[in-house]
Amino acid sequence: MKNTKDTMKVTLHPDWDEIEPLRLQAHDFFGSHGLSGNTIQSLVMVLGELLENSVKYGSYKVLNGQINISINITKKIITIEVTNPIDDSNLDDLKRLDQMIQWVRGYQDPFEAYIERLKEVAKKPLHDKESGLGIVRVAYEGDVILDFFVSEDNLLTVSAVLTR
Ligand SMILES: Nc1ncnc2c1ncn2[C@@H]1O[C@H](COP(=O)(O)OP(=O)(O)O)[C@@H](O)[C@H]1O
Ligand SMILES: [Mg+2]
């Protein structure tokens, strides 16, 4: 764990129980930078969604598989990055993630994308655990630009950038 004034870096085990304490820590970190209550709330929501995805979809068979979080605040932008290991079994996930992010970008108003997605999800059977709503909600409610990349050592990083 390394914290400077404008950067918060934390490593988590992929447990659901770890998410809430981290949300609180991030809340305090954003608060110490004088962000408005609304901004803090939506950034914490964004972080929570990305963390849930990491816990849910990451591949942790490798010993010491972990989730890394990095939050950086500058005058102009706030960046949240969440990194988790993936493996061959995640190919479909990466496709979905890519499709979802591209799809949101295709809308001028992310809210429109969200409504469209809600309609799609409403048509799906109830047992479908993958709603695909998280990413869309993050884009519109969090007002962030999403992106992702995969490193050579099979680490997926999803980033959310808010322009202040
Ligand atoms: N950290 C991640 N690692 C691997 N795949 C991911 C990750 N985050 C998202 N995905 C993929 O992108 C899809 C869309 O994510 P999301 O919109 O949050 O939907 P949901 O969490 O309801 O499945 C997921 O269903 C999953 O296939
Ligand atoms: Mg999700």
C-alpha cells in the first residue's frame, strides 16, 4: 500500500468483504481533496462497480492473485484504475467488456445508453447473472470515460477517467 497526497494505491484480496472498507477509504481520500459530495458519491460508485467486476470475473488460480487499485487526482482529471489477473477462460469476458465500452461510446448521452441497456436486460431471463448494466451505469452516473488494457503478463486494467 502506498499513498502520496494525490495518489492512493491499495492491493486487495478478491473477497466481497474487502470492497466496503475500500469504498470508505476512497471516500475519505476524495473528501480530503475537497471534491463535492455528489462527485465523491459517484466516484465511489464507479470504484465499487469496477471492484465487483474484478472479484466476480478475475482469475485467481495463480498463487497470490490480487486486485490492485490506483486512484490519482490532478487539477484536471481523476483516474481510477482497477487491475486483476485474467486467463484463457476470460476471452469472452474481454469481448463483452470491449463491446460494452465501445457501445457506450457510441451514444452521445450515456443516459440514453443506460435506458437502452435497461430495456435489453428486461428481456433477458432472470437466471442470467450477467446484466451488463454495471459498465453502462458507471459511464452515465459516474460521468467517466472508460477504457481497458491487458498487459503481457495477463493483467487486465479497467480505467475510469473523470474530467473535472
Ligand atoms: N474486471 C473484469 N475482468 C474480466 N471481465 C470483466 C471485468 N469487468 C467486466 N468484465 C466483463 O464485462 C462484462 C460487463 O460488465 P458489467 O457491465 O459490469 O456487467 P455485469 O457485472 O452485470 O456482468 C461482464 O459481464 C464481464 O464479462
Ligand atoms: Mg458489473
